[in-house]
Amino acid sequence: MTQDEAIQKIEDACKIISLEMMKVTPTARQLDDEETTAAIVEASYKLTIELEVIKKKLIQLKGRDDSAEL
């Protein structure tokens, strides 16, 4: 696998994860348990931040630091 192929594969995975993560918070709010919902929302937020770190690193690796778009 080339570097470009690896980058594309990771970017594709990040896109899928991002789309799935968008479902977590709204669904967690339906649990009727404030403590559990708060923990899930917080963890979801942290995961989203880490996902953005991955995406930014890939952009930098490709040599086109568009960090203002993130």
C-alpha cells in the first residue's frame, strides 16, 4: 500500500466515523438518565476532537495545511 492509499483509507474511515458520531449525542439524550447522557456526550466530544487531530495530521502529511478549514 502506498502512502497516498493509506491516507485515503484513513480519511475514508474518519468520514464514516464522523457520520456515525453525529448519531451518538442525539440518541444519548433519549436515555432518560442525566448522568449517563452527560458522560456519553462528553466522551463523544472528546472522540470528535481526537478524530479532528487525525484529519489535521493527514492534511499536514499531504503538504497542504488547511487547518483553518477544520
